[in-house]
Amino acid sequence: MNPRRSAGRRLRRRPRDGCGGPAVRQLGESLDELADACRVLASAGHNDLTLGHCSLRDPQGRGFWLKRPGLGLDEIADRRDFHLLSWSGVPVDGAVPHIEWPIHAGVLTAREDARVVAHTHPWWGHLAACRATPLRLIGNEGVAFAGGVPLFGETPDLIRTPQLGAAVAATLGAQRAALLTHHGVVFAGGSIAEAVVTGLWLERLCRSNLVLDRADGAVTEIDAETAAAKAGRTFAPGPVESHWRYLRRRAEGPPSRGRCTG
């Protein structure tokens, strides 16, 4: 299904950049790109009713832009579906934010390298977060997580306080992603492209682990050193940006180039 079509009548013409300088225009374009990211993640299994959210660090240091509540990831159309929150979770527009905003504040505060944070409830990731054993590094998707995927086990409840948000950030540490026990996943990236590809590969890794848990015979695993070396090639900025451009093209529907219209 085309993620844009799934937004139904909510999908609008994107606003034009009328007033404001280059910084304002660039922020608007970044938020439009983040909207694309939400829909791509939704189409890759990260959608869960109106739950799940993505955020973007505000370039002016005012806090972070967070997906508005009440909308599914597949319904996020453009920059108007995000609002600015202070680091203490106060929305500038006075609206009520997602209750789990502390996840984003905690990770973005702890990780200066992170520009984007996402928390979702993908099917395989949610199941993997119910296991007591760590994810094994298997397949092409495993190399992106050479440092492992830590499990936050303090509570299966919602991350509603700054203290819990900081605890999630501490569990994540310098890794790309973490599992939240009996809850979902958290992943971060230095760019929108990196965060999205991380989210897609994380779900694939969780699925691979759970499928191979039922396999007969021994399962081999990539050692961390080899995985890190391969990630330096396959998860480098160039390939990641290429993957992201492909995902955005795919989200826009099949190309009309070369098709017979008569």
C-alpha cells in the first residue's frame, strides 16, 4: 500500500515557504522530511494505531520537534504535524504532547550526536523485547548493531517521567537502538536517513532472531569486530543516504517514467 494514500484525506498540499530566512526554510524542509520518515517507518511495520513518535532536535537549541499525538505514523503529512517542545516537555503551542516525550528529551540530551529519535512498537521488535536473551548479530542487518542492542528492563510501563527518560538514554548509551522490555524499541540517528534505516534494519534483525530461534541446528553469528568493519562500508553515510532516497521514492508511488499512457 502506498503510505501517502494511507493518510487519506489528511494528506495535504505542503505549505510553501513564504516568510522567514534560510534557517526557517531549512527547518520546514527537515520536518517535511521527518514526515516522510514517519510514513516510511509505518509501511515497514512500525505503525501501531496512534502510538509511536519521531522527533527532531531543534537547530536553534530550543528543544525538539515531536510528532503530534492522536495521529498514526502513516497519517503524518508534513511539518504541521509536529510541534516544538522545550527540554522540559512544555509545548510552545500549548497543546498536549505525547505522554512519552521524556524518551526524546532524555536521548537527545544525552546524545549530542543524535539529531533524530524514534520510539515505536513494531511487531517483531516488541516480541524481541519480551525475550531474556540478547539479539544475535546475524545477516546483513546485524552488522549495523555491532555494539549490541541493549534491553531496558526497569519497567514495561510508559516512559512518562524525565527520570525514566534519562534511564532509557543511559541504557541506549552510544548504541544505535535499544529494546524496551514488553513495550517496544527506541532508535536514534545523526540524520533522518540514518534513523530510518536503523529502524528498518532493527525490525529485520528482531525478526531474523525470532525466526532462527525455532530453527533446527546451530545458528552462526557474526563476531562484533567483523560486524563493525562491515558496517563501516554498508552503513556509511553514502549507502544510508542512497537507501533513504530509495525509500522516499518508493513512498511516493511507482515511477511513471517509461510507462505507456496511451
